Amino acid sequence: MAERGAPRSHARAFEPTRALGRAVLVAGVLVFAAVLTGRFDLVVLAAPFAIGTAVSLVRRPQRVPTMEVTAAEPFLVEGNDLGVTINLGNPNPSGFDLVVVRAVVPRWVRLVHSDRPYAVNVEGGTIAGVELEGRVLRWGRHPLGPMTAHAVAADGLLVSRAVTTPPLPLKAYPATEHFDAAEVMPRAAGHVGGHRSRRTGEGGELAGVRRFGPGDRLRRIDWRVSLRTREIHVVSTLSDRDAEVVVLLDALHEAGRSDGIDGKASVLDITVRAAAGIAEHYLHRGDRVALLQYGGTVRHLRAASGRRHYMTALEFLLDVAAGGHDDEPPPSSFGPHMVQANALVMVLTPLLDVRSAAMLANLARAGRFVVAVDTLADPVLRMRATGKWGEVAQRMWRLEREAIIGQLREHGVPVVAWGGAGSLDEVLRGVARVAIGRTVTT
């Protein structure tokens, strides 16, 4: 982006360097000494300094350089290569001796030689590009910049004022944890979809054979049964329905240290990447997926389906951040009323706070189908205790956490550790059996 409010006059656009001061000082001292001593040979020595400085200043540029920063790829995934181009333009007929560019690099962006300034020669009326290469190490929004450029002109006698561009917003989507679940939904409640419903209708799952009735299609006639019973019978099928999945992210606390895509993963890393994998899986099957953040700030993404909604879900995950110790959403802004009665609620939580357990129990008591997915990483569980009472404190913490998990299971909330593909099949099978039991009872 070009600079705003660029100075037009030479006095505002460029400033003298120390080289110009030294050249004027040397020439002035030699001329003054020649006048005092009468030695005109000193004037001959001062002439190159004076003439060279005058010629360089006559060819000085009048305008500062322009700068524009662009990214090679608008969509990035953490761990992918990053390409950034800095286009530097020279609006003057005379060229710059050198243009030096510095960039403020965020924590999770690695650029080659980012600890040094980048220099390029820009001729008059031309545009030169500086290619920056690197990687994005973690998901999220990373502002690259601001970028600052200085142009050196007049043989190093002048330097331009700083030309600054606003930071370039980089979005790195989370790398999706591979997830696959072969089990059916507890209650497939939509009109069309890929899940087998308990209701008869148009579908591919055989439900049985019954007598022909008004509205039945002729292509559904079972001729074998009809000839044997001498009454027309038709094949009945179960309708294919879609389901609504609510992915609830517990963002009350952050635990562990994040080292980016190539290192250790924190609780928030596991939570965001798992949510991206679950959303991708169910959206690919045609289901409706909603995202909900529980923490100091309550954020809700309504249920929808399709490729566009998947990109919207990734944008939602970019802004997930852990709240403080005292941050808790007010009761009126979060509760079972935000979740549909037939939806499957997958709660990604490290179970580090009793408030998270209370939230899960509240959803279960309201009749929602809840699955608690434990996102606490194993390195955190195996952390070494320090201090005199460190081992005792660690044991008490483990016992308290096991007690919370036991209480949740007593409330009918299954707790399973996140393990990627197939790790939730057994739990989802149990939830489906519970849903069928509720339907039969009612």
C-alpha cells in the first residue's frame, strides 16, 4: 500500500546524513585554512568535496519511495510455506542508491533473515520487489508488519523519511485433526441427509414389507410377496435424514505450552484442531454443524451445512482465545436454550474447572445428547512435580479430576479422550442406544 500524505518538498521528504555533514565540514575547513594561511593548494584539495557534493545534490530525488505489501496465498494453513512480496516504487526520474526495508515479524511467523534489514536498488521510474519466504507455525490471525522503508539517495548524502505501511493481516487456519466416525446420529431430524432415520420414507435402508396403500409408488411393489399372498404389497424403507452437530469449545483455561505445528500442542491447540476436524467430517457428510464457545466471551455460530459454512467455521476458530481465571459468561447468555433438543453436542474440554463440569451436567439434565471429549494432552498429565509438596499436590489434582469425571458419568455424560479417527465411535454408539431407548419409552 502506498504511503499516505507523502511529503512533496525536498526539505520534508529527505534529511541529510552524516556523510553530507562530513563533506561540508571537510570542504569548509580546507577553504578556511587556505584563507588564513594563504595556501591555495588547500582550495584544490577542497574542490573535489565541494563539487562532488554539489553534483550529488543537484541529482537528488524529490519524492519518497512507494511501498506495497502483498501475500502470495490468501488462505494459509498452519505449517504451510509463506510468501510475501514487498513492491518498492521510485516515482522520481533519478534512481535511489539503496532502499532498506525492515519488517516487524509476529511470534508465530518465521521469515528467512528476518533479523536483518532487506536492501534493494530501485532505478528511476521503476518498481523493484523484495521476496520474503518463511512459514506460519500456528493457527490464528498474525499481523505481519508494519513495514518501514528508507531510501538512500545523492550518493549516500540524503536519506528519506520513513515510509510505513500498516500490518499485513495473515490468517492461518488450523490443521485439521483427522477424524472419522462411522456411527449414526442419536436423532436424525432433518428432511434429507446421509443418516438412517427411524421414520419410514424415501431412502435406501429396508424397513419391511407392507400392504399397498394410497400414495404408494408402483415401483415399490414387491411382486414375490404379492403373488404369494394374492394381495399387493410394497417395500417400505427408512428415510435418510441429516443431523445437527454442536461443537462446544471450552475456552475457560489454557494449559501446556504451544510450540506451533512442529512442537508440543497446548490444550487450546488440541481443542481448535479437533473442532476443525469434527466440523469437516460432518459437513462433508451433509450434516449441519454449529460452533459454540464457552468462556469469558460467549460466541455462537449458527448451524448450517456446505463448503461455505466450513470456511465460516474456520474463521470462527481463528478467534478462539482462552479467558481469565475470573472470566465466566453470565447464566442468561449461555445455557441449554442455545442447543437444539435433537442435536448431538460434542464438548471439547480439558476438564480443568468445576464450572466446565457444571456446564456439562446442566446440558445433560436438560435432555441434550452430550459427549465430553477430553482435550488435556498426555504431556500435561505426565508433568513432573517440583518442590517439597509437588508430588502430593499433583496426586490431589489427579484425584479431584477423576472425581469430576466420575460425577459426569453419573449424570449420563460419557467422557472420552480425544484420539482422532474412530476414537468416538464407541461413545457415539452408546449415545445412539440411549436415544433409541428414550424414543421407545416416550
